[in-house]
Amino acid sequence: MSILFSIGLGFTGLSFLASIPALALRSDGPGIAYAWSIWINLVFVSSALTFLMLGGLVAAAGAKAAESKVNDLGREAGVGAVAGRNWIAMSWAGIAFMVAVLLYWAGRVVGWRRARRSKKEEEAAKEKEEEAMRMRYQLPRFESYSRPRRDYDRREYQRDYRRDAR
């Protein structure tokens, strides 16, 4: 039981250390350093939660089993036992806090994925706009579209326009 809590505590400490760069790197964009920091933190938090939950289950079950065993054997001698409710409650409160931390980092992952997707959409829209601009400037340029379009340059058009105006 104490081994499970110790491993959970170790992962909690690693999660704390991994949260420092994750919180220092703001989610301004879908940067690779930010992504690694939140994913690593999510792994540490989920590992800590798993071991703390296993330790809490073993502690709760062990306390109930030990209480009933001591009460059964000590009944003749007048000895009784009561499982410590405060200690079990504190272990489950720690597990509840770790669930909150897990939900926080899961929310950061979702926010990072949305930022990455919106950046990709912006890049696609910008590329589409640039392609439209390239296509626009491939058309022949005329000052007036009242005359039929021809495939000759602007000087020839102006020369023909002046000649027609005479």
C-alpha cells in the first residue's frame, strides 16, 4: 500500500516539475515545445492518478479488512478497532485533486489542438487567397473593359486606342 502511494507521490512530483515549463510556455501558438510539455505533463498526471487510486483502494479495503479481523479476534478479550476515516478521506481528497489536475491538462491539450487546427485553417485560407491573387494577375490588364479583350500588351492597346480616337 505504501509503495503505491510512494510511486503516486513520485509521479505527482514529476508532474509538478513538468508543469513549470508547460505554464511558462504560453499557448500563443501550436509550438512543439508547448505540445511536448503538456503531453508529458498529462502522462505524469495520469500515472500519478492511477497509482494514488490503486493505493487508495488498497488502503480502504485493507482498513476495512483489518478492522473486521481485529474486532473478530479481540471480542473475547474486549479489544475493538475502528478504521480511521480521516486518513481514508484525505487519500480520496488527494485523488479528487489529481482528477482536477488531469482535467486541467486535458483541457490544455484540447486547447492546443484547436489552436493548431485554426492555424492550419488560416494557412490554408491564406494560401487560397494567394492563389486567387496569382490567378488574378495572370489575366490581361486593360484600362477599359469596353473594348474586346485581346492578347497584346498595354502599349499596343494604348496606341490602337489613340489611333481609333483620331
